[in-house]
Amino acid sequence: MSTHAQVHSGIQATIAAHAQAQDDGRVDDMVALYWPDGVVEIPGFKTLEGADAIRAAFSQPGWQPDPAKPQRHVVTNTVLTEWNDRTAKATSDVIMLKHDGVGWSVAIVARYHDQFEVSGERWLLRRRSDEYIGFQP
């Protein structure tokens, strides 16, 4: 049986890889962190169901990072709310910083509600539901 520390570490590795791939515009690397039937829920947008829908959405202009205005998702306070050897649920706080050419500013404050399932040695996302805190972009 996996320990809490092992599951938490695996979950954090997936969340960090997702943030870096998204911020770098590496859509295929980001989508590879989801199950083929994975789901992404973002307030104000149509629910994305399946790898093809996730890839299509995050490949669109406006969803892709602008190289002239870099962004960084800073994900912290990840708490496992449920877990076993095969599945896990976690919540994480996230801020997205954007650079406007002069300095960095906070663009989004949110919370991720994630569901994971293990695949081999990796924890892949089954579902990510974003919750915006204080405002909606």
C-alpha cells in the first residue's frame, strides 16, 4: 500500500509538470498528464471532455501563453482530501502571474479541485475543476 507521502509526492509532481507545460505552451505535454477521457471545468467556459477537446482549447489563441508576456502558475497548499493506492482527490491554491513587459502582476487567484488515478508509476488527472476566488476573468 502506498503511503500518504508517496501519493502526495506523485500528485505534486503531476500538478507541477502541468503548470510548467501550460506556462510554456507545451500543450501535448500538458494533455499527456490527463486520462484520455479527462475533464477540465473552467468557470465561464464549456466543459472540456477528453484529450482532444482539452488539446483543442489550450491550442487556441488567447489560451496559449504570449511569449512577449510570460505567465507563471504558482500552485501551493496542495491537500489530499481522499486517497488510496489507485485514486486520489486534492485541492490546491493557485495564482497566475503575468508579466506586462515592465513587471509581474497577479492575473488570477483560484483553487484547483483535482481527481487523479494512477497509471503505472504516474498519477494522471481524471478531472480538474477550477474555482476562481474573488473574480472571474
